[in-house]
Amino acid sequence: MNGPEPETRAAGRARTLVAGVGNVFLGDDGFGVEVLRRLAREELPASVELADVGVRGVHLAYELLDGWDTLVLVDVTARGGEPGTLYLIDASAAGDRARGGEPAPLDGHRMTPDAVLALLDALCAGTGAAPPRRILVVGCEPACLDEGIGLSPQVAAAVPEAVRTVNELVRQEAVV
């Protein structure tokens, strides 16, 4: 084989991208961005990169074509639980992400994690690139997604636990 090996390992370690998703102008939708802000103060393994994606889901989908081993998405996730409930969702298999039905219209500023991952699947199919080996979502049940800056008390109280969860995940992935 000629040429360099694809960059899927940094210093022999799995490359992990932690992406905070959300709109800080819509209350609890700023959860992912706030978790990323706090993670930026942590000492993380060298193989981990943080990305405050905000509402730039299309950008994230293209970034994921660069050979990441693991993606950890951090976002609000409405699943019917009590506000502030944290969820750890393994979305690694493309079939697990497929919802069926009509695809959502592509709006670069309103892409949910599901839409980002669907776009990633389409980009990988079209380019031959491989998606991350593992895709994990650290989600938080929102209390309020109305216009306004700042997290609800329930979601704000969940941020430290989300930071701990992401920290544990990236340390586990760094030794895989």
C-alpha cells in the first residue's frame, strides 16, 4: 500500500470528537453548548477534540468525514422523562438511527442530531468515507425551549453530571 495510512488514530489512541449542539437563544436548547463550555476547562486526553457546533449541523456532518473513531454528541433530547433527566444513547448503527418516513427538510440552522446523522450516512454512502465507529449521544430532557437565554434550573443542575459522563466516555474511548 502506497501513501500514508488514514489518520484514524492519534498517537495510537482512538480519535474522539465531542460536539455540543444547540441554540443558546432557546432556553434549554443551550445545554450542549454549556456542557462543552465546561468541558473546555477539563484536562482531557490528547486524542479528544471539542467542537461547539451550536446550530451548524451541516458543518458537523462534513467534519465527521475526517476519520473520527468516536463521536459524542451533547444536546437536549426530549424523550418524555422529567426535565433534567440525562440519557446516554448509542446511535452507532445507521439502522438504529433510521426513523423511516419522510426525511426532514435540510435547514442548516435547525438540524437535530438525527438529521445530522442522516446527512452523515448519506455523505458516507456518496463518498465511500466511514462514519465514526461509535456514536454516542449524551442528552438531557428539556424543561423549556422558548426564546430566552439561560437554562432552566432542572437542566442547569444536570450539567455537572453530563460533564462527568462525557469525561468518563472519552477516557474509555482513549484506551480502546
